Amino acid sequence: QVQLVESGGGPVQAGGSLRLSCVISRRTVSIYGMGWYRQVPGKERDFVAVISSAGTTKYAESVKGRFTISRDNAKDAVYLQMNNLKPDDTAVYYCAADKHYYSGGYVPTGRQNYEYWGQGTQVTVSL
């Protein structure tokens, strides 16, 4: 029903920046919440940032002040600007989309709320 395509990952040195992009290349339902999660081998997929269709944002404490999530509804796209990257940010980053509408600009952070996922893009931060 929904296909998400991520891009923008790669290697970067600590302190550097990357911008991840995620485009909905195909969909048959409306999408409301979108977000980014990340996962390292052997661990669960963790919340990074989410944004509602109205622009409400939420961030994990570990990325607040360094990462910025934004979206372009006309382009069906969501972005993650990552600044001052640290080695602990190394992970596969996944784009997620939620077809459920919530009033008041609410956007969930639990990954179980997101039905659609991209294939992931690797971000590797080295010292």
C-alpha cells in the first residue's frame, strides 16, 4: 500500500552532518505521522524523531538539539538533518509512516504505531 524510499546515509566523521531523505514513492492510503528510527545489530529499533502532518515534532533525548525532522507534504517526503554526529549515532536509519489520524497534532513515538517502513540507510560515524 505504501512504499518508502530512503537516501542520504553514508560515512561521516564525528562532528559532521548528514541529511536523510525519505520519499513515499507509492501509496494507496493517506499518511499522517512520519518518522525516523534507528537500529544497530543485536538491538531493538529505537525511536529517533517523528513529525505529524501538521508539523508537530518529537525527538529522542539523545538527539535533541542535534537532529531536526521536517516534512514536505506536497512531495510526500520527510527529512532528517543530523548535525554534530557522534559515533553512537552509527546505525541503520529507517523511515516510517503511519496511516492513522490523531487529532490535536498528536504523533505517536512507539514503533508499533507505524505500519510502513523503508529499507533502511546506513549511517556510520567515525572518530
